[in-house]
Amino acid sequence: MLDDVHAHSGAVYLVSPDEKVLEMAVMAGLPRAFAAPWERVAMGAPIPVADALRKRQLIWVSGEEDMARRYPRVAVVLPYPYALAALPVATGDTPYGAVFVTWPGSHPPELSDDERSMLTAACDRLALRLQRAAEQGRAVVPEADFLGSPAMAGTTGAVEAVHMLARVPDGLCALDVNGRITYANAAAGELVGAPVASLLGNQLWSALPWLNDPVYEDRYRAALISQHTTSFVALRPPQDWLMFQLHPSRSGISVHITPARGTVREMPSDAPPSEHPARLVAISHILSLASALTEAVGVSDVIERVADEIMPAVGSRSLVMLSSESGRLRVLGQRGYEDATIVEQFDGTSLSAQTPGAHALQTGVPSFFESRAELEHIYPARHSTPDGMAAWAYLPLIASGRPVGTCVLGFSEPHIFSTDERAVLTSLGGLIAQALERARLYDAKNRLAHGLQSALLPHSLPALRGLEVAARYLPGTQGMDIGGDFYDLIRTGDAAAAVIGDVQGHNATAAGLMGQVRTAVRAYTALGQPPGKVMESTNRLLIELEADLLVSCVYLHLDLSRHLALLARAGHPQPLLRDPDGQVHILDLAGGPLLGVDPAAGYPTTAVPLLPGSLLVLYTDGLIEAPGTDIDEALADLATILGRAVDEPLETLADSLIGQTARGRERSDDTALLLLRPVH
């Protein structure tokens, strides 16, 4: 497949037996370590291979900027110029896996028709082979990591070529795609200060401790992925600066080593180099998972991110998230336990109890138990291990020096925690703690704001003779899921008044100001002021209150006996009127500026006939505005729905109108809707 489309790397993923995870089966062209954060991928993860299988379509990422925009988690870990195509491997309704292939950054911005057809055909053939294997009961297992096997050292090129390179005064060496040295001339050994024999077969940064730095390894990764020449300057202790130029191809990298000219930097004599710098693969793991946690908003989001991103990455089969509350551990959420009662053993545990969860939080030190026997040896009281797992990681969650809780990861089989894995999990514990602390604060503010908004919006509207009414409110999906949209219906003797408005913002401040505006409108209505005067009075009040937010509004008096509506408008979308015969009009109301702008603003009143059987539709801009949507087209669609629903009950119509907006995955604004229909 790679040869057919001239790609330089790729990988095949297979669906796990439980159909919850994609597992990498084989990778070609690049070391498997490059994709370490995505060895196991949740089916719902926002990365190309998961998207391709979920959507059953080819996913094309044209380059570095496109990757950063659409898949920031991948771009954070691999910030190099390359293009990528991901395709599903499936037959009919049966998913088997997914494939990705990559090209250097020199690939054209679009995938050609030939490339698309060849890739699709190859994946279809693979899917049929996997289908036949499944029908025959043959297990398909991951292949060996061929690139991870040491190459034969000292066999590159013909004898004469080797002799020629030995005479070159510059240092020359060859690396395989896994970074191991397969050839080095004598000059290379002299420049780096090591015998050539000690270099062969070893990775460059392992053979030379002073190159054991993620910065240099990153240059090697950049060269392989982008297939562009890269270079770096490194200090060979005590004072020799060397220039390394890396020339990549699909088979490996040629390295040209020369003394760096004009380098005047010196390493402080009292600053010893790090003996064990963090490996880049471990760093890439943390970057990828940290990026996922930054997208979490509430506590449930944090638990979802840990379950979807961290559990598959480390091979965990269960998760329990505990918080520290009033000296006890409380269960915030869990994954992996079909019987929720299993996790009750964690809930309510005293922080002074002799349990691994409490001990980890008290000491701030993570605990790793590689087997059931190891856990029972230290905590004999837990000999029954009721959660059914065979290995555990207890990660203390400490944020800003304060204990937040404990994250418990369980493994279904005994699990050896390597040094790198322990380091990654320990670092993730701190990131989870910070995300959880932010999420708990957000949830507390959200509960307060929602309570405030719920108290300020009318729980029901008054029943008025001669008038059918329906109202809906739909919060946005961004910010705190609350906003300043409001509506109200006010009884005024034999008549009625109605109002709909939109306070700028989506937070508790907007909800609080919405309550003040609604109260002011009710007060000025009770004084008997006409619509224009109600708007003027409310406008002056907002300015006197020095409110920082602006308000749009439509206010009207309904004279049901005369079948007449008197309306005033302040910077709000025009209402819609459907006549009894089904014709829909956009009202052209004269209006004034937004409330809270100009203390001298006037708000003219417009009289509109409102016959029995007609329908007046008041709404906020969330009903018609959405990213990528033309407002005129949205209004036309709204009018079409209204025109077709002449005999529809108002409650059903309100659900239909608000449902159009609710079906959108992302809503940047909240929406209020008020329907008024006079009847005989």
C-alpha cells in the first residue's frame, strides 16, 4: 500500500475483542515508538483513525496546519510537516479496524483520485481477508515490530564505498529508522570521541550520553516524519561543539558530522548535565493525555477523558475517581464495572483508614501493585479484592499542595509497571488533579448559576382567556450552559403583556441581569406604562445600575378584545407573524438601540393586527444564528415550518421549532421562544 501511493509510513489498527478500543497491529516506515500515545485508541477518540472507522469514510489531513486545527492532540505530540490519510477497514456493518498512511510535507494539498482509489481498494481487500479469517475462526494477531529489531551493523554499501567514506575527513554515519547506527566512518568516531565499534548497533543518543537529550531526538523524529533535512548543534564535553546534519529517506538517515564553526557558547562548569533526561516517548505520552484533559470542563468530562484517553493508553480495564470531602473519600465516578455496587467499597473511606487509596492521598506518593499477592501482602484486610482486578495503580491527586482525591486504575491481569510507565502515571496524577480541581469549581459555579437562572425564568405562564401560549428555553453548549435569554407573559386586567429578550453573555452575571430586566419590565407594566415607555424606563434603569452588559428586547401589549398588538423593539430580531390563512410575514418594526446604551433613546410603538387563528412568534437569535448558517436562509426555513403547521398544537410546534436548534451538536448561544395565538 505504501509503495503504491508513495507514502513513507503507515499502520494498521484492529478492533479489540470487546469492540471498545482500536489496537495497533503493525506499523511500517517509522519506529512504533513514534505512535506510542496511540498504541491503543478509544473508538470515540478525536484522532484520524478513530474518526475514519466511526464515520466509515476516508479522513484526509493535508498538512501541519490542518492537523493543528482539526486534531490538536496529535499535532501537540508530532508538530512536523506531513500529510495523513486514515481509512476504515470494514465490510457492511462489521468494523475490523482502520489504517493510516503518511507522506512528507511536500505532498500536494489534495489527495489525488488515484491515491484515493488505491487506498480504498487496499483497505477493502484487507477487510475481506479479515472477514474470511473471522469466519474460519483464525485469530489475527499483531505482527512483530520489525523496525524495533536491530539491523545488521557494518554491512551498508559495497566494500569500495566503505573505503571511500573512510577517507573522507568529515564524520559520516548511517542510522536505521529506529535511530540505531549501522555504519560510521573513522572520522565520525574521532569527532564524537568514541570507537566506531562501540557505536554500531546502538542508538545515537544511547551510544553518546551527551546526546541523550529529547531535543536532539526530536530533530531525528522531525527528519523521519517530514522527510526533510534537519540539523542541530551539540556540545561534546568539555568544549567541542559539533554540527549534525540529518538527511532522511524511507530506509533511514545519513548523518553528516562536522565541527560547528563560530560557536562561542560555553557550558557552565558548575552545571552538570542531566544523567537521565526524560525520554521523548514518555514526554509525548504526557503531552497527548494532557491535551485531552485540557478539553474537560466538568467533573464528568474529566472522568470521560481519563476513561477514553488514559485507560486505553496504559491498558487499564477499570477506573475509580475519588474525591476528598470532609475527611473521607467519595466516589465521583467509575468505568469498567458493570455492577456499580462493586465500587461502594471505596465510598466513604476515612482518610485515616489503612487502605491504599487513603494512604496514597495522605502521603502524596503513588502506589503500584503488580499483582494481587503484592497488594494483600501490604494490606491483608483487602484479601478478598472484591473489585475483581489483578493489578492496581493508586495515584494521589494533589493540586496546588491540596489533596483533591485519588485515581484508581485497575488491570485485569498482573501488570509490570516499568520505570517509564510509573513516571508517566505519576505525572498524569498531577494533571488529573488540576483538571479535577478546575472541574469541581466549574460545577459548583454552574449549579449556582443554573439555580439562579431557574429561579428567574417563569416556571409556568398564566392562562388567559382567548390566548394560547407556548414557551421554550434551550441553553447553549458552550461556556456554562446558561445565558441571559428570557421571556415572560404578564396578566394586565382583561389584556396581557409579553416580553422576550437577550442579555449579552453566558454566565451568572448575565443570568442575574436577566432577572433584573424581567423584574423591571413587570414593575413598569404594573404602572400602566405603554410599550415604548416601558422600554425607555428599563433602558434608563440599566444605565443607572451601570450594567456592563447590553440587552435586546421586544415588548408588547395584547388587546385581545380589539385583536391588536402594540409592540416596541430594542435591537432585537424581528418577530414573525403567521396569518390565519398560513401566510408568514417578517414584521418590520421600527425600533431603538439596545437597552443600556443611550439614556435618551426612544422606542417607537407599532400597532399590528392580531386576528384569531394568527400566530405571533417571538424568539432570540439563538434560534436562527449558528456558525456557517446564513440568517436569511434560517429565517426562510423557519417561515416554511410555520406555514406548514397551521393546525398543529402550539406545544407540538414549539417542540418542533426548538428541536431544529437542539439537534445541533454545538450551540454557541442560548435560545428562547414564545408563541402567542389568539383564539375565539
